[in-house]
Amino acid sequence: MGDVDLADLDRGYWRLYADNCYAGYEAGLKPVVCLPLQVDKTRFSIEIRVPADKVPQRQNTGWDISHARRLVHALDAMERNRDAMKYVYSLDDAQLLAIGLPVAFTNTLHAVVWNGDASQPLFSNYWSGAIGWYRVAYDNGTGQCREGYSPYGLTDSFPTGGTLPGHGTSQLSASLANIFMI
């Protein structure tokens, strides 16, 4: 892609967050398996195959790409309302998001997150480019057990959420544009 601006979210900040502790584990073998209990098939026990403390920590772990769809609307709203925010809140351009930020995120998607294969496109699980497992043994209080998203398991997150505004002015390739049908 050459020399372009890239963008990431909270790079390194989320490395200690439980959902991301397997970001450095890139093998296909499930690190945990959810086993239904014999007495109650709606409840599960967790069989740990790869302990989290044996997985190398990725120091650059930031947002996973499942949040990419939020960027579409947030960045678009910020750009559309730039003049209003300057007027209402007495802000200047230096206090607002950089004008090129949507393009920088699109460049990151192209150069870091996408595997570069137009015939079999895959997208890393994290904006940093990490493909490791995400949300292993996840339970959000429902009593369910989710084994996690395998490497490239969040691939459908971005294309199903929309496209970043400003993509037309980025160095987004024709192949990637065709994948997203933009």
C-alpha cells in the first residue's frame, strides 16, 4: 500500500481484558470445550485444553473487529456534524476527530486486518492484525458457554456492518471494494 496513515483503537489497552487473553493463541484446536452437564443439558462445564496463562500475551491488543460496525456510524456522524459541533461547543478543528480518520481506518482494514486474498477473504479478529482466539469460554451472565471465535472467526463482522465513510478517497483496492460491494 505504500506510505499511508493507519488507525487502531486502544492499542495495547485491552491486552489484560479476559475476552482477549487468547489473542496470542492462533492454533485451530479449541482452547476450551463447553460440555453439557448430564443432569441439566442447558448448563455447561468447561474443559480447559489450553490454559490462558500458557498463551503468550500480545502487547498490542486493542479492539476486536466485531466493533467495526460502530465506527461506520460514529465516524459518519462526527463528520456530518463537524460544523455544528464547532458552532455549538465552540470547538476548532484541532479539538475534533482528524478529517482523515475514516480513511486511516479503511487503510488499516486493507493493510492490516484483511488477508489480501480476494477469492477467499479473511479478516483478523483484532484491529492490530492479531488473528488469535476471541472471547474464549465467554459467559455474559446467561449461563451459556461459548467456546470462542477461532482465528479469523470474526471475518463477517465488518462486511455485515457497513463500510467506512471516506473509503472512496482512501487507497482501498478494487478487490477489497468488490468484497464489500462498495
